[in-house]
Amino acid sequence: MFTRLCLNYEAKGGGYLKAKDTRGDIHTVLPAVPYTKTDSSRRVCYRYDDTPPEHCSVTRTCSSDPLHLDHRISRDPIHIVTFTGWSDPVPTGGTSVTASKIESYEIRVNEVLPSKGIHQVDYTTNFLSIKVNHTITEMTLNLTSDNPHLYCLTLEVKDVADNVRQCRRFILVDATTFIETHPDQPFQFTSASPETGYAWQTHHNDICISWKEYFFNKFYFDNELFNGVEADPHGLITGTYEQISGELPISGTPNVHGIVKYMVSWKLNDGPFSTEIEVPDFLNQTFCKHLPVKDGEEYTINVRPVDIVGNTFQEGRTVYIDSTPPFLNELCVRNTKQDVQCKSLISNTASLLLDFGSLDYHSGITKLQWFFGKRGAKHDSETTEISHGEFKMVNIFLLQTKQKMVYYLHV
């Protein structure tokens, strides 16, 4: 294949001059007078270039990006984009003069439309379009808008022979959103007992907390923008020239309504909080930690979500530890309230007066129930229930100290 075809044009001039004397009746032809011969030539070359421009990162001769943005995710609408390292490649076997050279650069900005599935770029309307000659490799873009937007920036590099290479990157501009909480969604210790409102943990295993759907960024809850973007519809943007890695890739960004990570810390009783750590598998919105728990202790865990723009929010929950059942002691029978002491569990009266003590050193007692039954003739026979009920709290005298609640009941 020819990369260049050159033609040489040459023109030569020369000869002589014969003059004729017409002043008389007889016209006399004079002798020939020769003149100096001349020649002229010109070289015209036709260059064949069907190779589009190329970036140095493709040939691994540089580490720069074909289209570099100062920030891909930002609250600031003003952005500087650079596109250095582009050249028009020399055909195989040719020389530098056989390449047609870069002619111009053009940046087009289009919006990525929110959707429930794969997003599409609205190429029908340019939010912004700027074209410069080959000497300019930097632009300042003003992407000011009242609402957050995900934009597609397409760089088109054209050589003199009209070959074109395109490259695109994505940029999110959001100066208005924030993280909030949903009061109807649970944020609780799943390792705690549901009967206690998830406030008390009755074992010494891992402490686990869950906040599914509790934290969210409302704008990204209503407008899904990070599911992934369809490939270039013309198939011209591939490989390094496509956004396949880094921030905002076409494959999508894992998130929970705009949140991209959760940080957690914890403390024991009134002690200091631990250093924050990032929650693994943050999409599950749960965290479990094996901590050296003891009865009577309390653990507070703070959860701090961080959304894709860097907004953050923090909230915590406290769980109390108590794996010991309540104590019930000094159970006996008195015949009357005037009896000074309990004599026996045997009574010959029709009514009985029970006397006992009940206490719990850690979580306290919230409910006292009684059961009255009849035992069979043999001690190993099953007891037949006669009646049961619950003691009214009005009959309970309460003595409370810090983290301890002790109850005494006399009936």
C-alpha cells in the first residue's frame, strides 16, 4: 500500500526568432536569432492516511489519560479537562512526513438519562460543545445546573485527513444533595432480643447491627444514575478510550441510594470510641463484631454512611448485655400477714400467703407471672394447671441503682 505518491512536473522552453521586414514592398525574412532555453519543474505529492489519531497510553509510551478531568465527582461545576499525548501515527514503513498531523479537538457534553436499567446518553442535545485547533490541549467547562447531573464528556480528535478518534469520560456534578434517614426503616441490633425492643442482648456471641434502607440520599433514591451506561452506539469508543475503570465506569457503581460506603466505630460503656473501620460488603447494610462482652456492660455502635459525592451523616445505637436469668428465692408460705416468719410450704388453711424475693442485677424485672397447679399422687406425675396469672406491678416495691433493678413482691 502506498503511503505517499509524488509526481514531478517539468516544462521546458526554447527555440529561435525569425523577423520579417515589412517596411518595403518586398518583405524580407531576416536570419534566425536563437534565444536562451529555459525549463521549470514542480513536485506534487499525494499522501494517503486512513489511520485515526492515537494516544500515547495505547502504545505504552506515557501514563497520562486520553481525557483527564480534574474531578470526576464534584460539588464544583467548574472543571478543567486536558487532552495531551495525542498524535497522528506514522504508517508502517513511512516517515514522519507521511502522517497528516492533528488538526483539531472538540469536547461535547451530553447528559446521562436516569433509568431503572442501563442508562443511555442523550446524544440528541449537546449541553456544551467546544472546538479548538491542535495547539490547545486544555479547556475549562462550566457545568452549572440547579440539579445534580451525570454527564458524558466526549473528546473527538481529528487529523488533517479527516480521520477521527473519540474518547469519553463521565462526570457527576452535585452541589445540593445530602444524606437523611427513614424513620420507618429499622436501625437496630439484630443480635439483641426482639422481646426487649432489640435493646438487650441475652448471649455473649457476636454483636450484630443492621440498618437496611435506613440511610439514603433522596435524590439518588428517586433518580437512579449509577446502574451502568450503554456502550457507544456507533462502536467507535473501545478499550482505553472508553471509561471501563476508575470512578463512574460504564459497568456501573455499586451503591445504596447514592451511598457507597459505611464507616463504623464502637465504645464500651462510657469509654472512648474505637478507630473507624469500613464495613465490608456494604451493600448488605449490616455489621457484626466479636467483642469481649460481659453481663452488665453496654456497647454503642456508630454508623456513618458516605455517599458518592462525599456527604456524610452519623447515628448510633446502644445495646445492653445480660445473659443471666433473674433470681427467685425465699419462696415460702405464711398463713397470715401478721406471721413474723415463714414456717412451711404446707398449710392447713383454705388460703395461702406466698412470700418470696425476686431480683435481676443487670436488666431488671419487667414481668412476674404465677402458676397454680395440682401435682399427681406420685412425685414424678405431671402437674395439672388450676390457674395462672400475672402479678400487678402496684404490688411491687422497687429498689433501683445504676444498671441494677431489684424487685420484692409480697402477696
